[in-house]
Amino acid sequence: MPNIAETLARLAAFPTISAASNEELIRYAAQRVAQAGGRIHIMAGALPGKLNLLASFGPVTGAGLVLSGHSDVVPVAGQDWHSDPFTLTEREGRLFARGASDMKGFLAAMLTAAERADNSKLTRPLHLAFSYDEEIGCVGVRDLLTRLQAEGFTAQGCVIGEPTEMRVITGHKGKIAGCICCRGRAAHSANPALGCNAIALAGGMLTELAALQDELVCARRDDAYPFPHTSLQPGKIAGGVALNIVPDACDIEFEIRYLAGEDTSALLARLRAAGERLAASSNGGAVEVRVTNEYSGVETPLDAPITQQAMAAAGAAETGKIGFGTEAGLFAEALGMQTVICGPGSIDRAHKADEYITRDELDACDGFLDRLIATLY
């Protein structure tokens, strides 16, 4: 069987940008699993060419272990790569390719670790989960989890192999993405009183966002995070047609990255109440606050079995938390499964030109997964 670097080269060659199909990668992984004696469950996604895969080894039932990763990668357009991003290229001990760290390095490790495992010794099942379209809001894994939930799937715990430099991570923030949609009435700018300026409404909402963020900084904190508070920020704004037209529409795209236990419904209610006040004092305007995407955070206890097993396998004396999101909270929410994040590579190399992983990092992940799978014997 191909080793981990050879497997990574095969996986990297599939250009699974989120806008494209991941079917060829999933079919390749399924073939490898079948050759290793595993059971295959390919699940069609909501869109053509989108697939999830659950592969299983060992007993059919029991409190097993899930190793999970997403198959999609972010685009490369406009980035200054020094080699083909979809051909694994080695330079000075670094393996360059889109997804090398985020997160096809872990997918390669999952496959090769399962192939090395002694299936005859497994007393509990080993599951490998491959999802699609994580990079655009943890979209595909929801289909997977809905199916597994309906089938009564259970496992003792799950390891999400996002790049953490092989640190065992027990927590990350949840996220809400949304739109503050401000609507006014167009008019000639020579007589603005005949219209309602949607950009002015948006300006009031920006002031409200800033005030709410100031309050959040003075409230709860978790110093395990680089930014220890719930954060709320506008990221994109669009409005207006021409300078001499009173704008009738302006949209603010915003996000909330929240600490575990934060009452996000109260935060959204606060924004909606502000929108109603601004609209009421305008000349017939309206403000709607919509949620466009969200995923849960995760907060796995230190004494959870999966945490202790992952720490032992990684040789770690402590755990940490990360600022970016993963599918971990969705596994916990849908299946009641305790989940940690641990994988090779660094998130600091992801989403940019010349993304890479090292052979030493891949080897460390090999050892980590071998020791973790050994707990199933």
C-alpha cells in the first residue's frame, strides 16, 4: 500500500475546491478502504458530485472511535504559488500542495493508519469519516450526521484532524454568520426627503454592532483564546447604485464568534431591536437581521475518555483551544459524541500560497493514530 506521503500526493491531485465535485477523491478513498477489508457507506450530498463517506473496520457494534476530516480545500485563484498546487512537490523537506495541512495530510494518515491496523484484533469499531464543503460553513457534514443520527450511530469519541501541530484541542468558539439587510426608498438626491437612505440605516446598525462588541469585551472571557471574548464584527457591506440616487438597499454581512455558553439568541434579539428602532424613526425604512449559516462550538471536558486517550497517544501533558472553527461541535450536537481536534500541520499555512506540511509532521501523526487505534484492541 502507498505510504502516507504517497497517499497525500494522490489526495492532493484531486482538485476538490469547495465549488467542485469531491467524488473522485471519495471513490479513491473507498477503494483503499475496501482493499483493506473495511466496510463502505457512501452517502450522496444535497448537490450533484458531492459525497460523504463513512468507512468502518472491526466489529459492527460497540463504542468505537471516529477519525474525521473534510475533503474540500479553498481556492488557489490569485495566489502566487511556486509549484502546481495540485501536485505534491517537495522542497527542503517541505511537501507543498493545496490542502497539505488543511487537511489532506490527516486524511492520508487516516487511510494509512487503518491499513496498518490489525482488523482481527479490533474489539471495538474504527470509523473513518470524510465530509464535503467544510470550508464554506461546515455544509456537507450535516448531511452525514443526519444520516448517522437516523441510523442510530454511536461511538465513544471522535478526533477531528484539523491542523493543530499535533496539539490536543478541546475547545473552539461557535459561529453565526448573518446579514443585516437595510431597506429604504429610492429618490433623487436633490430632494432626499422624498426617499429613505438605506446606507444611513446601515450606519446606525454599524454603530450598534460596535457598541455591542464593547459590551462583550467587558463581559465573559476565556483566556485560552487569543481573543478571549465573544467577537462580533461586520465583514462586508454593499449598498447604493449611484451618487445622485438615495440608496434603497444596503446589506451588512456580519459574524459572531461566541464562547461556549453565550446566549446568542439574546445577541441577535438585541440587533433586531436596534433595527426596529432605527426603522421606526426613518422615513419608511426596514431592517431585517438574518442568520445565513451557523455551527456550534465545542467544549470537551479534560476528563472525557477521548481527551485522555488523545493526550496519551500524543504524549501531551495539557490541552488547548483554537480560534478557528471545525466540525467538532456538530458531531457533539448531532450524535452526543465527545470530540477533540488534533492533526498535523499548521493553520497558519492554510488558505495561502505554498501551503505545506513536513514529513516529520506526517510521521508524528502516523504514530499518534497507531497508538490511538491500539486502544481499540
